[in-house]
Amino acid sequence: MIKFKHSEITPEKIYNKRRSFVKSMGYSLGALTLNSIPLINANASNLNEATSYEDITTYNNYYEFGTGKGDPHRRAKNFTTRPWSVKIEGLVEKPLELPVEEVLAIKSEERILKLRCVEGWSMVIPWLGFSLSELLNKVQIKPAAKFVEFETIYNPEEMVGQRYPVLNWPYIEGLRIDEAMHPLTTVVTGLYGKSLPNQNGAPLRIFIPWKYGFKSAKAIVKIRLTKNMPNTAWKNASPREYGFYSNVNPEVDHPRWSQATERVIGESILAPRIKTLMFNGYGDEVAHLYNGMDLKKNY
Amino acid sequence: MKNYLKPFVFLLLLWPIYIISYQIIFNELGPEPVDRIINHFGEWTLIFIILTLSISPLRKLTNSTEWIKFRRMFGLFTFFYASIHMLSYVGLDYRFDFEPLINDVFKKKFIFIGFSAWLLLTLLALTSSDKMIRLLKHNWKKIHRLVYIIAIFGALHFIWLSKTIFFKPLIYSIIILILLSFRIKFRKKA
């Protein structure tokens, strides 16, 4: 489930054609079949099938550019991503300020990973990236460091959403050190073999496939090693609804959205919801990080 | 001319249906079509509540009673769009799978309040005919003041289902509060 070769993904064009075909079938048969379609599927959909480039790049939650799903695509077009540098600081022996070119020069690989949004939808995205641990190994983390904090750029001139108090800007996210060092925690540099579009978090973002999407901070300028648990943006906005861990967990409902099932982006009107998997299906890889923890309390 | 006005307005008020039909036919519902349909009719329900609540203030402001002719139509359209909104949630999203749905109604306050608003709207729709007006006499007015509560429920429904109040839930709530505040003033004068 973790990695596939590019050749195993359905090419974009064929995928889209198939989609519109299925959709048009769906509409004409819609009224007839609505009742005969089986209820919520037992298994997750085929993860080989990547979501289309168009959907991945036009349907985004990126509140720095507005709260609408289409806002980032429209408003991030002229976002300045050069010059850009990333500071790695805090409880480290060798703090660093890396020009983004140097980070992008680190060898990226294709990682097809599933994104599950806390709102109850999911995508499968062929990211380009590398493990965050590669970056963190450059700075010699001090033993006192327990958490990693990610900070998104604060640029209200270009990020119009930051002009309003929707969240406490800049956007802060964070992980426990062992989560951050896990090989699946990815520094994303691109998607679908291309450089990362602005609306998806250019020039650099983080991606943690077993956590709800909002944990994966975009347009990162600072990575700080800390002793205390970071005051992450959504937890700060509503601690009852969003926990620090925010692992995908079908058994812990969000007060407003059921987390038991999800809608697959790009599917037709008639496609049923699919069951959400514990840790978004990455349990074999990451469940051991939470041994002995009550995940209902540490949501 | 006058005979054509009502049918014309009726066809105009079907606007949300034209839009969604166009989007379905030309495949423009976007990446999350089910969500799009549910939200489309939810938002239009709020717009129709606002239109219905605007009639009385418009009557006072323009000193014309013409508006009142359309109030029932607006009200029934509110019920119509609220019903499609709810049915698309129950049918399209949850495939009439009632166990999680009932769970939702009791566990999620935004669903609870939305569903309550729809039940109240049903009551108003059922008592909207001339016959019912005659039958209920002065009680009719009292019952139909429930629309104020429905409007507040609708605004809360939108606020609670959104991740943040910015900006649409806030805008709709402000408009509804302004329209409701007209009622308070008018009653003081009377």
C-alpha cells in the first residue's frame, strides 16, 4: 500500500475518460439503481487508482488562501515561492537555514499515499518526496527535544486568508519526534512527477499519511525542535474537536463528521462511501508508535 | 398581465433546480458531487428563508401590499428545497442506511437542529392552505411565527457544520438576525 511504481497508476487522461464515462452512466441509471446499490462498502477502494491531477490541484483545504475548496487554486497562482529558505532550529546542535534549492536537490522518490481529510473525504496522491528524517539527521537533535513543530510562512499580502482571524496565523503543526522520524513522514517536493503546485503547499510541505490532512502543513519556513507539545493551529482553535495526534481513527467520531466512512474524491454521485481504515490503512507501519496509548483520549 | 406574474415567479424560483441540472448534465459538479448537491440545496434553503422573511419588511418599506401574494410561494419553496437538501443527505450520501443516520441525528448537534428545523417546516407546509388558515383562525399566525425559530435553527445548522464561521455562515446569520430584528421593532410600535 505504501509505494507503487508510476507505471501502475492509471494515466491521467485514461483515468479521466473512464471517470466521465462512469459518471454519465451513473446519471442515466441513477434513478433506477439508487436503491439497489449495496450499502457502504466493506473495504477501502483500490488504492492503485490515483486521484486525477485536476482534482488534486483544484480541491484543496488551504485556509491561507480562503476557506472555499476552490480558493487556493484560484488565489495561489502568483504566490511567491522564491527566494525561499527553511530554518531548522530549536533543540539542535547545528541549526540550519537551507535555501529551498538545496532541499529540492535531495533525491525525491514517488510515494503514492492516501490523504484522508477530517471532513470525511479522501484522495490518493502520487507525491514526490523524501523522508523528513533525512533533513532532521542533518542538525543533530538534542536529547531534550521531544517534538517537532512546523511553521507555515506568514505572508498576508499574498495569502489573503491570513488577513482574517480564521485561525491563529501563522499555521503551526507538529509531531512527536518518533512520528517525525518515521520513514512515512514525507517532505513533499512535487506530485504527479511535476513540481509542487502552489495550492498544494509549494515550495515545500510535509505529508503524514496516517493522520488527518490538516496535520500536513504547507509552505513550510521553519522546523523547530521543542521540549513541549506544539500549540497546533486547529487544536488551538477548537481543542474539543481537534487533538494533537489526529490519527485517522474510524472509532473516534469528530463532533460534526462521522469518521467511520469517507467519500472518495473523483467518484461519481452514485459511488458509495467507503469504510475508513485505522491509521488510514497504514497501521502495519505505524501502529507500534502508539503502543499502550489510549487513542480515544489522545485523539 | 397579472395572471402571468405568479407562474412567472414560480418558474423563476426554480432557479436552483436549473443550476444543478446544468451541472449534472455537463459534469460540472466537481470532485465531490454528492457534497456539492447537498450544500447547493442547503444554501438555497437559507436563501429562501431569507426571501420569505424579507416580505414583511419590504411591505413596510415600500408601503405596498403586493409582496404578500408571494409569501406562501416563497415559504413552500423553502420547504421544497429543505426537503431536497435532507433527502440528498439521507438518500445520496447515506443510501437510506438509517442506523448511522439516526446516530447522526442524536449525536451531532448540527444534524439534530437541521432535522428539527425540517420537521417544523413540514408543519408549516401542511398548515399553509387556505382551508387550514380558516380552520386554525388566529392560531395560524402563532404557528407560522415558528418560521423565526426555523430561521435561527437554519443559521445555527450552517455555523455548526462549518469548520469556521468565516464567512458564509457569518453572513447568512447576520442577514437573518437583521430580518428578525425588524419584527421586534414593529411590534414595539404597534
